[in-house]
Amino acid sequence: MEFNPDDAGDRGSFTLLPEGLYDIEVVDAEERTSQKGNQMIALTIEAKHPDGYPSRVWDYLVSTPAAVFKIKQFCDAAGLDKEFTAGTLKESHCRGRRLKAKIFIESGREGYQDRNAIREYVHTSDIGGGGISTMPEQTMAAAPAQAAPVTEDEIPF
């Protein structure tokens, strides 16, 4: 294998996504059994970091009464209403879905570092403004104002 070592850049450490609303894609989904013996689907989600590179987030849809609300959020946002109503969701239903999610930074526990997590899956009808966000909410709000145009008289040469 050959590679360019300069491609490593300054990203030697993992960079978290800033908290906000993201366009996401489910790049992988796998039906598993949780540590407590419950059925679940493990999702591998990809979002675009504001710096332009893809970033991955992992989430779990677990079949327990206390977690069905998250399965409903996912199904609503992904257009899987029939599957939710039928009470059956398969990994093949999830893979390749494009939707929106609010991503936050979860504090690390038990010696693990902080990580990104899904706060909620969002149906497009729940988003005000009608536009498509491509950056987290606070990043868009913090964007600097554009400078005023420069006239020919102001150019020093």
C-alpha cells in the first residue's frame, strides 16, 4: 500500500461535530441484540463536518417501551410511517435513508472521551424557514458578516 503522509494533516485527533441540526445519511444498519437482551438496530450515520469532511455518529434504536419514542422519531423523519405502524423495522429499511437530526456532544463516561450523539431525529415539517441546512445552527448564526465591496478609488495601487 502506498499513501501520501502529508494527507494526514492536523487531524491526528478526532474532531467532534459542533452541536446543531444536520443533514444525515444512514450508511449502515445492523440488527443486533443489546447487552440486556433487547432487539435493536445499530445505525452508522454520516454527517458533513463544517470543515467539509464526513464525520460518523453511531446511534441505536432499541425495542423497549422506554425507547420506542426514538424509533418513532426516526421513522417519522425517514418516511417509514407504515413500518412504524406495523411495529416492524428492519436494517434494510434504514440503510441509505437521508434525513435530519439534532446532534449534540455527550460527555465521556467511564474513561471514554466525549462523543457525538443524536438528540432527536427531525421531520422536515418540524423545521421552520423552509430552507435546507448544511451547517449546524449555531455555526450559521455565528457566521461573520460579509465585508462591504471595495471601490476602485480605495485600491492603493
